[in-house]
Amino acid sequence: MKKLILFTLLICISLFAFGQKRVVCCSKPSATRQFAMLAANPNFRMEHKTPLPIHFQSAIGKAITYKTADGKESAAYFLKAKKTTNNYILVIHEWWGLNDFVKRESEKIYNELGNVNIIDVDLYDGKVATTREDAGKFMQAVNENRAKAIINGAIAYTGKNARIATLGWCFGGGWSLQASLLAGKQAAACVMYYGMPEQDVNRLKTLNADVLGNFANKDQWINPKVVAKFDADMKKAGKKVYLHKYDADHGFANPSNPIYDSNATKDAYANTITFLKARLK
């Protein structure tokens, strides 16, 4: 009798474990994970042309380190405001990593906006890619818990009274939205350049910031259908999103990209600056 009870118990445990495995395996991956998984697609990798070299040396930007929520540290690139202010922008890099393009763009925005602090976070923990193969590996290897810890560490670094805007391109475009979600009531604005939107309407309901989205109609991945769904989801969530859609391709705003579109970039940049100025007064 005892053997029968033990056998039955083992079967129940096995069935439960199998059921749990099925739930985990069949659960829908997060928006950021979905985007990272695209790196396994050869067409997606080929869409990202090998970047032209950009060399940038700043006289005001500096490297910093801060504690992260997982008990570790993270390095970042920091542009400190000339006068004390609680306005911050968290900038999140493309799939190439925190390179000179990102630092140069951050300083351009810094000079344009006036008195603002900018932190370029590094979700690759120091790795920078110069080939699409390495970029794909780095993006796929990003651990979501570590990425969130890095972002939460940057939010803590800004201080509890900070008003936080977020901005990112490509891989960083999706994480820009996630960073604004993580910032909670401190979130003041979110700018996404052709990044994967959050697809959970209930999560979008917790968003405290308006969103500006710069998207590309020729993008095969964050395509017009994905953008239209994001627009509808934001409306369902009762949130404001301002969409700008260009007859350009994924990565159009990076001058180191051979498919760079100067006209689309100028318009997207002008809209971005206007949007941020209105929300970081």
C-alpha cells in the first residue's frame, strides 16, 4: 500500500513539473526579448549594415560608475548639467553598444536642450560591437534582469526628485519605453526610435510619460503593423503617443549607417527636441 501511495505521489509531482515546464516554455516572451531574438534571423542581421567609423572626443562627458539593483556596479557615460537641476535623460544605445555615435548624439541633445543631465546607460556591460555578428551576439546575450538592474541603478543615481526622460534607438528604442515604465512617477517623457513597443496593455496603463515614436515605414521588423498595434494599445491604456512615420528604413537616424536618411533624421530630431523641451522645463 505504501509503495502504491509513493508511486502515485511521484506521478503527481512529475505531472505538475511537466505542466509547469509547459507554462514556462509556452509563455509569450517580453517585448525586449522578442526584439533580441531577431538577432538569430540572418535577414535581420543583414539589415544592419556594417557601420562607418565615427570618432568622437568630448570635453565635458565623463565615465561614471554606480551601484546596480542586483548588488553589482555598472559603468555609464555622464553629461552633467551646468547648473543644478532635477532634469535627467537616460539614453540607451543601439544594438552596437555604447559607442561614439551614442555619446556624440547625447552631447548634441545636451547642448540643444540647455540645462539637463544625461546618462548614457550601458546594457552590454562594456562590450561594443563593430560587426553585425558581434552585435547580434551581444544583444541576444542581454539578461533582462541585469538590464533592469542597470536601469534601476541609473534611476536611483538621479535621485528621488529627478524628472526622467528616456531615449533610445533600435534595441535601445524598446528599452527606452521599458526604462520609462521602470521610472514610475518620475518618468517625464519617452522617445523611441524604431524600437519594439511594449505589447501588454496592462503594463502600458502604468506608464506615467507621453511617448514620441520615430518609426520607419520600410522597417521589416518594427513595421507599420507593429506600430499601428502600439498606437491602438496606447489608446486602450489611456496614454498619449505621438507617432512620426518616415519613408525610410530601420536605423535611418544613424549617420554611420549606410542607409542613413538625412531628411528623416532632421525631422525626427527636431520633433524629439521640441517634445523633450516641453516636458523638461
